[in-house]
Amino acid sequence: MNFRTLVLEEVDAASIAPFGELLGVDRGRPSARTRFYDDAVELVEKPPFRSDADTCLSIARIRPRPFEVIWMERHFKHTQVFLPLNRQPYAVVLAPPNASSLPDLDQVRAFRFSGDCGLLMHIGTWHEFPFALQDPADMIVVLRNETNRNLDAVADGEAIGEDLEKRNLQRRLDLTLRFEPYR
């Protein structure tokens, strides 16, 4: 088995731009006051979330696991979202959308999130499910119900469907991507 170690980068708006955008107050989107509640409610401009139908909101508790990427997946019909609930730091490994049936390994990057903002990924962005960096990280995951059904259709260690391509990098490439956490 071959290994490739990724540098865990602190996330910011510029570094995440090829993959998606940060979600949260004070994360670069303009805001405005509502016509109600005086200045007590400030609305941040809506991010470019996309989904053609059948969208669901899931809640996940992500417990620490080895910092190794076995699978990477992408979605074709929606911009998947990860929103932290308990301010725990987490990491996400990403590769930009491409036309291949595998991510471009030369463009794979690992990002550290402090737990104070979420991530909205572009359609087609390759990713591994987030990693908890310390304690369990609770998250809201916005995706399509169809994606959940696609994830249940596992064949030969992978899942493929109308909205999902989940590839086993270890099996296909004899490669494990990994990263070293920092605190």
C-alpha cells in the first residue's frame, strides 16, 4: 500500500474557493437588516445552494477516526452542505470537480475548520466525509434523499447512483491519502 501525506491547511475563503464556500456570519457574504426587529436581526445573503428536489437535512455525530482517506465521493445534483453544531474542529479532504471517474490526486487538499463555520461544496466536488479532530463533532448535513439511497447500493466496496459516485481509492489506486492533525 502506498501513502501520500497531505498538509492540513487552515481554511479561508480563498483556499476553499475551488471546492465551495464557507458558511457563517462574517464569512464574506453581505448582510442586511430586516424590516422588522430593529437591529436585532441581521440576515446574511443566501449562499448559492442548489438541489433539484428531494433535499433532506440529516444530523451526524462524527467521532475521531484515523486520518486516512479510503473513499472520495461527489454529487451531481446538489451542493452538499456541512454545518457544525457544537463548535468542534473538523477536517475535510477535497478535490475540485473534474470530468474523470476519479479525483485528480495532484489537486487533493486537506482543510482544518475551527468549528465556527460550515462548508457548501460546488456540485461535483470530490470529498471524504469530515473528520473529527478532537472530540465528536456534531453536524447538520444537507443532501438529497436520493444520495442516501445511492449510499445503500454498495457494490464491490463502492456506491454509484444518479447523484453519487463514491470511489475506493485504496482498492483502485493502491493508495491511501492521509494527513497529520495539528491543534
